Amino acid sequence: MPYVDGTPPAEVYAKMEADAASYGVEFVWDEVLSAHIDEGHIVVETRSSGAFTGGRLLLAAGTVNELPSWVPDEAWGKSVFDCPYCHTYENDGATFVSVGAGDEALKHALLCRQYASSLTTLISDPAAAESELADRLRKIGADVFVDTIDAATVLPSGGLQLATTSGRELLAGTVVLDFVIRPNQRFTSALGLELNNHGYPRATLFGQTSHPLVYSTGNSPGSPYFMWTGAACSGVNAARKICEDLAYGS
């Protein structure tokens, strides 16, 4: 975000929360265990704060990450990422390794190239290794291998030493993964929501789902780098529509 570049996230969130509170928003820091519809109202049950009843529900539950088993816990979010935008810039000059099944990993690698001191892509699909995307990488001096990672060790520098199925040993300052995010479907079934092809609630541009009382915002297209830009815009759109919905008595 250009206007807060370099600002600690805690400060950004604190400002957002203060702004919302000035409009009368109440924050309840708790875990939602369930959500259901009861006589035309939404009922949300929490772990320790009881139940909340409302006229509309906005789902902003986001995604869950399903990481490959070889990713060390302490590396995720520090040297291993899934978005080729912010994190590539933050690791400018590092040795990059892009890992995944095929085209998506190749696309991630191409997006990393301007920040990488060296660039390697490991993909499991042999056909993708012969694609135009792979050729573009080779033309800029990047390596493309059909291979998978068996193990990774965190080095004192914070980088990773990667051991592959084919016996390669690679050093990586930054690793970028392809599809590791999955839709959070914790409440969709109980609410009877229709899902799109990516597994997220099917929703209009304004966040309207298949149930008139439930709205959804976030990663509808399923792309990891839709998370910030799309989620922010869809949240504003859904909030606007909910205001109209309640005001007009729909």
C-alpha cells in the first residue's frame, strides 16, 4: 500500500480499527464456531462470547494454507511465500526458486525475475517444461527443471537448502510456491451456499451469495495474489450493498 509503505502492520490495523470504532463498530475478538439461519436472521455462535444475531452476514473468512510437507514451519512467511508481488520486492537480490506443478510456477518465476539474483523453477509437469513460458525463462538465463522437492533445511542465513527427488541440492534465499491456498469452507455448507469452481461462495460483484442474507468477500477467483487488491475492493462493494439492502428493506 503506497500510503503506508514501511509502516508496521500493527500500526496499520490499529488505525483501521480506530476509524471503524469511531463509526460505532464493536470489535469482538473471538473464534466463530458456527453460523446458521434461524427464522430470517443470522445466528453466529462464538467460542467464549456467546451468540450474535443479525440481519445480514458478511463472510470474510478468507483462506487456509495447505503447505507441502517439506516446508519447515519456521520458513513459512519468512523465506517461503505464495505471492510473487510484495514478497519478491521485499527480498530483492535474493536467489529465487519457484516451485509447483506447471504453468503457475512458471508465471510466478517470470514475475520474480526482476528481483532475483538467480532464478530456478522446479515443476512436476514435463509438458510445462516445453512451453512458451519455460522458453521465456530460459532466454533470460533462468533454469527450468522437471523435479520436485523432498526436503528443505533452514540455514543460519534464513535461506533454505533444498534437496530434490532427482538428487539436486539447491540454495534458495526465497522460495515461491504455486497453489497452496484453499477456500475456507467452514460455514458454507451449514448456510447452504452455492460454490464457484474454485470452492468459494458463488457471489455477484457486490458480494451477494445464493442466500439473500449472506454476503461474501475475498478470494473468489482463487488466485493467491488476488488476496489484497480483490479482497479490499470486494469488501467495500459488499458493505455498500448491505447498507442498501438494509435501508431499502429488501
